[in-house]
Amino acid sequence: MAKNNNRLTLTLAYAREHWQDGEIKAIGCYSRITPKAARFLSRYAHRLCLWGLDELSPYSANLLANSEAHTLYLDGLTHVSKELMQTVACFRGERLSLSGLSRLSEDTACVIAQTRAKELYLDGLKELSIDEASALAQFKGNLLSLKGIECMTSDVASILQKRQAKVLVLRNLAEFQDSVTANEFACLGQLDHDQEVHRGYASRGDKVRQS
């Protein structure tokens, strides 16, 4: 473990020392990772819970994205270039989370939608443009989580109705930006008689399932 201006770097030595049962304990506080540590994790880790990383080199990103881990959390990243997103999108495990992102460009949305991860978490997004929604609707995994979305237009709702993902999560949707009727939004498969639209998980044609 190296410390620089109160920022902690995950090193190979620390990774080896704290390795246990397929993951490294208490690594969420690290804001950086060395290439050697990334290589070690990519070879042996089952869960890559790197919540604290706020920067990631292309080389380390490539190692982590092409690992055999089933989970990759990179929620500390608040900005990801198109090039870095292309690398991260190569992840093919069970769950990929980039919930530190509060905004996506159309380009980065198109790129991340191509990930082969089965579940994609983008819970930091507060709203979606039509272009961003169109891109994310192409994600073909089992679950697309957009828990941070707070408002939505009818155009975006219509696009998400045609999504490829089996399950869409909208937990915090509180209002519509225009006149979306209940029937229109029910087409998303997210409306139950006694449940609010945004309170659980829903798959196309299914009722809302509480989380």
C-alpha cells in the first residue's frame, strides 16, 4: 500500500498480503492501482470490487476487463473516455458496475451497451436523453439497472419499452417530464396495480418485483 497526498494506491505487495478466498478484503478505499496489482487481480480474483478507484490507466483497465472475475465494480470513476469505455466494455463476467458516472455521451452509451456482462449497473445517471436511451436499449444482457433515474420523457419511456435487456431497474423514478400516461408506461412491463412504477425490478411483461 502506497500513500500519496491522502490517496491510497493498491500495490502488488498489498494485494498478495490481503488475498483471501478469491478476493482482496477492504480494497474500496484505494483510489489508484498499479499495473502489477491489476495483473495479479486479473489472474486470481473472483470479485473485483474496486469501488474507490477514481483513475484507471488503459493498461490496468484492459487487465481487469479481460479477467475471469464474475464481478467488476468501478464505481469510483466519475468520467470515462470513449477509449477507456471500449476497454471496460470487454468485461464478460456476471456483473459490471459503473455507477459513479452521472452522465454518458451518446458515444460512451453506445460502447458500454455492447458489453458482454450479463448485468450492467449505471445507477449514477439521473436522466437519459433520447440518444442515450436508444444506445442503452441495445444492451442484450439480463439486467440493466438505472436506479438513479429521477425523471423521464415519454419518448425515452417508449425507447426503453423496446430494450433488449430482460430486466430494467428504475427505483427512483419520481416524475415524468411530460404527459406520460399509465398505459404508455405499462408497456415497459413495470406497472403493478398496487405498486409504484419505480419501486422494484421488472421484466418485460412481468409485474414489479420488490427488491
